[in-house]
Amino acid sequence: MTNSWRFPNRIVNFCKKFKHLSLGFEDPPRVDELLRMYAMKFCTCAQRTLLVLKAKEIPHEVFHISLFKKPEWYSKIHPGGEVPALLNGSNVLVQSSDICNYLEEKYHQNPLYPSEPEAKNRDKNLSEKLDRDELWLQIMRRDLHIFIAVAASSDFTTCGVPHHWQSDFEM
């Protein structure tokens, strides 16, 4: 039995507008002083990591990888073939939460967490909880105004947040 499902042409044509490295492409030459980020244009995990790089104003370069036709050399960087992957010299980091934590610890400009230890721990615990339950992914898929309503009023009955997650938002 073959899989007859295909992306609609309008999505394929839209995605062609964005250059992604794929089969047959060489790994671009590296610039020593820059971090290198391998991402995919529409990957929320990669976008999260790119947001941290931009927020902390860390010089970097980004190359988008086609996840459907990955370049042969990419398996040497990330054996699972997933994105994001961050290269810092010979160090390779994968998984968006690990990359974000690494960037926060190594680059002190524009800190992402409060300086007070209690508030920092609270924010880190919430971030870890969001990672573990992938709630951040659910939130990113919803309209921004719904997320703001949750944060501002904790009115969980109208925003579609599963009941068992509600206590995680209450501080």
C-alpha cells in the first residue's frame, strides 16, 4: 500500500520561495567567529532558538535544511537529521531547549531570565514545564490574543487550555 497523500500545490509553491539546502547541496563554508544555526523556515523549535539568538544579539548565520530531502552531509552534524542544530566551533548542540539554555549561560548580554534567584527559578521551572508538556507548541499554534488572555486573566475556560495544565499557569 502506498501513501497517496501529498502536500497541496499551493503549499509546495509557497515553500519553494524559501531556499533550503537539500540533496546535492554542499555544506557552505564556515565563518570562524560566527555561530551557525541549521534550521527550517517553518519549524517552531528552530524559530524559538532563532528568537533567542536575536534577543541576545548574538552574531550568527542561519542555513535552512530541507527535511524532506536532507543533504547527505547533514547526518554528520545531527545523526537524527532534525532541526535545530547549533554549531559553535566544533561543538554541536541539538534540541531547542538545550540550545536556548546554552546561549543563556554562555552569552550574558540581554538576559532572558530575571536576576532575582527566586524569580529566575520560577521562570526556569515554567519554561521546563512548557517544554516537557510541549505546551509552548500548543500556545504558538493559537492566536496571540488567546495567550495574552491566559496570562492576564487566567480564564482557562475560554482559551482551550487542557484542564490538567491550568494549575501550571497559576503562580
